[in-house]
Amino acid sequence: MLLGTYPAKLAANHRVALPAQLRRELGDNIIVAKWYEECLVIVAKSALNTLLTRVIGKSFLITEPVRGSEHFIFSSAYEVLPDDQGRIVIPESLVSYAKFTEDIYFLGVGDRVEVWEKSIWDEREKVIIKEAPMYIEALSKIEDLAKNEKR
């Protein structure tokens, strides 16, 4: 399981050291792509389809929202290979999308790693801390609806 928050420095050539704890869990074949809220996602190559299924559900029809989600993630995805020191190079298009400067964070989020520009994450985290009690309430209502539908 991918856990924790790790500060890092992005070099001028977009090279950054992937934290060892995360690298051990992800392995050497990793994918980096655009993610939601202007961050990036890193997953093991073998886990990309599973993650996309979580995003779009088990839809059998290739509807516009499914296509849009696939386009958003797959068209921005790059396979990156860590060097011997565990450093990866993040493509320019992804650096630009995520508005990276020098200071970034790697966040272990269960089955994926999110990579955030430090200043954006610092503001986002304040909102999450404030709204966390509302999230659990909303999730419990969704769970109740799902249970009622099964009956």
C-alpha cells in the first residue's frame, strides 16, 4: 500500500528522485499521467487498467464520459523508468499541466501516488482538513443508497 507525504525537489531537467518507500511498492515499470485537480498520478504499469476501472466503473459501453476519461488519462500517460538512483524524468507536458516549480510532494494514496506542486497541495490540504467531516457523511449516504438498491 502506498502511504505518506514526501517532499521533493524537481531539477531543471524535470528529473526527481522517487522516494524509496514508494519506489519499492511501485517497482521499476511505472506510468506517470495527468490526474485530476491539476496533479499527476504514478502507478505501476500493471495497475493502470485497474485504476482506470475505478475511475470509469465497469461500463461496457464506450460513452462520451468514458471516452473523455480515457483520453484524459491514457493520452497523457508515459512509461518512465527510474535510473540507478531512483530518479525519473517527468515529461514537459506533465510538468506544465501540474504547474510544477521546484518544490513538489509525492503523496501515497493507497493504490496510486499523486504528485503535487507544493503550493497547490498546501492550499488543497487546508480545504480537505476543513471538509473531511462532510466527506464521511456524504460517503455514508452513498453507502446507504447502495444498500437500499440491493434490496
